[in-house]
Amino acid sequence: MPLPDAGCDVEWPDDATEVLGPQSLAQRLEAGEEGDWWLEAHGPLQVQGECRVGRLLLTHGAGAGQDSAFMVALRQALAQAGIQTLAIEFAYLRRMRREGRRRPPPRVERLVDELAGWRDALAEHLATPPWLGGKSMGGRVASMLAAREGAPGLVLCGYPFHPPRRPATLRLDHWPDLACPTLVVQGERDPFGTRLEVEGYDLPAVAELQWLPDGEHDWRPRRRSGHDQASLIRQAACGIAAFLQRHA
């Protein structure tokens, strides 16, 4: 049966992909199963790791999906740290894959509504609702949903505090409405918000920052720093796990 792809042409799951309803999916998640499934009326979902520490509904950045090297490495590190990730891709990016050409994301408010649909479908049948999180744009979307409707907690990886080279264009209007535990994991040299810049912002008390030494937006440090991207991703995953444990 064809499933709707919000705002796009009708999308079909791959023949090899098992289609699950929210309740069936929740049962598998609670049982600690991993896999790639299709959630009815929503789309593909990649589940990785056991929920020993926590569960994270994880979104991606504007131009790369869950198969990017960064997202793959991040999910692996989170799984090793005891965090189960529920990785989704927004409809515009799935359409971009089908058409084989790049396209910009829609208005961010539309992505917030799309993420809310995923959250509602998953949380309704889970004993513990997932935290929200994401990379760059996906983290902004997650934070806007949390500000609008609340969330158990937030994990924002490489938050886009401002567009590169436009430090006056801040994306913090909704932050005063955040009321849940919020962890920002940021590279010190991130062009979307460096350590020097972000430490000058008036962020809400619920927000905590984990700085990755010499990292940029994908947490790549310079060779002379003595660090590498893989070690910073592991460092980030350990920090995220510790934050979830403190606020469980």
C-alpha cells in the first residue's frame, strides 16, 4: 500500500523494508531490537543501539541525511555509550534522493510540524518518550518543537546559532521558551557559532554546553591540535550519555 510523503509525491517503501505500525514498532524498541523499518504514514526509520541510558529521536542537517559519514559515526558512538537512536530523514531529503538532485529544505516551521508527527507516533506507545536531537538544522528544528510543545530533553549537535559570516543573525528567538534539559555539543571553531561567540550569549539556565577542542561544524579539528574527528565524536557521545543519565 503506498504511503504518503508529507508535501511530496506518494512514496513507496522498498520491497525489502518491513512496514510497521506505531504500536508494533514500539514493542520492538522496548525489546531492544535494531533495524531499518518503515513507519506507517511517516517513512523510513533506522534504529540503532540499546536503550540502556536513553533514547534519542535524531534528525539530520540541511544538506546531508542519515547516511553521511558524520551521522553514521555519531550513531555508532551513541550506541556504544548506551543510547538508542531513532534516526529519521525529512521528506524533502528523501525526495532529493529519489530525484537525484539537491533541493533546499522547506520553511523550518514545516519541518517542526513533520518532526512533531514522528514524535507523536513514537511516543504514544513507548514507556519513556524519546528525547529530541539533531545535527545543525535538525537540532534547530528539534529545539523549536521543544520550545513550542515541550520535550523530555534536547541534544543539539553543532547548533546553527547564526549563518556563517553573519554573526548578527542569531537563531535564538525561541530559546527563552525552552524548559527541558538541553545539551549543546559544539566544536570550538564552528563557523555557525564559535566558543568565543556563544559564551557571550544569554542562554537559558536549562542549557549546558559541551565544547569539543578545535572542532569545526562536523567536529573536525586541525591536525596540529593533537585530536581527530573520531575521538571528538566519542567524546561527544560520552558527554551526551552522562547528560542523559543526570536528567533521567
